[in-house]
Amino acid sequence: MIAFEYKVVPAPQKGQKAKGVRSTEAKFALALERVMNEMAEGGWEYQRTDTLPCTEREGLIGTAMTYQSMLVFRRAKSEDVAAFHPRQLETQTPVKALPPAEPAAASDAAEQKTAADAADAEPTPERAARPELSVVKSDAAPKAAPTDAPAALAKRPNPRTAAPASPGPALMARARQLAAKANARIAAE
């Protein structure tokens, strides 16, 4: 079995400028590409990017939770590569040949038979509870269940046309106090 060693590096947080690279996305992609190519030159294979929580110090005694994006790379340990010699496994039982293919007409009849069997099957309890999922036995399109739409709309008031709820006595008293203060300021000026 091959053993691997892993290397975790922080993902770039800013893009890198280059000639012909203008958008923010392209600059960031260039920075990421350069990090990945540098690692590949050292024999590291990119595995994944992880975002992990990190507790950082904030101020004198405070802490804050931040999230860091990390690039994970791996490579086979050098001493294990030389020891690795793959070999093909031998099968113990012979593989059976597939049966000959049916003619096209017979396979169409088999598909129609399975469709007919599915249509005749009784609905499961989950489907019985939800009639829209039950098996339709006719070729006609399913009809929507009739609803009494005007009655359903009448039960729920329209917030734009409905009268606002009357404020309570405490709110009315506070409104009167504020109005009296405003009138006193106007009179004083």
C-alpha cells in the first residue's frame, strides 16, 4: 500500500496582476493557478480545498472566529514508490458470456408488458396518501382538482386594501403626548 504525505497551504486571498489580465476573477484565478503550478513542480498533487474555522485573538482578551481556505496537496512518499510493484489479479472463476440479444420486436413487447404491469399495480401507501402521485390508468391528461378559488381568497384579507389594525390605548396615549410636545414647540417659536 502506498503511503502519502500531505501539505496544506493557505489559498490566495488576493489576485495577482499580469499583462492582459483585467477582471477580478481572472486575477484571482491567476494567483490560484500559480500556487498550484508551484506545488506541482515539487511533485505535489492537488486534492481539495477546505474552509476551516480558526479562533483568532481580538484585542487584549477577546477572540473571534474566522474561516480560512486551505489548499490540500499530496504526494507518494519517495521510499514507497520504489517498493510499489502493481500486478494484475487473476480471476478464480471464468466469466460467463452474456445471453444473445433479443430481436427489436420482442424487446418492445417486453417494455409494453412491464408498463402494463406497472399501471395495474396497486398504489403504495405513500401514493395513496398523495393522489397526485398515484398511477394513471388512462392516456388522458390528469385533471386538476376543482377548487373554490373565490371562497379561498375571501377568507384571507388583502394587506393592501384591508383596514389597518387599530392601535392599542397605550400607543394612542403616547401619540397624544408626542403631538402635544410638538404643538408646544411650535407655539414657543
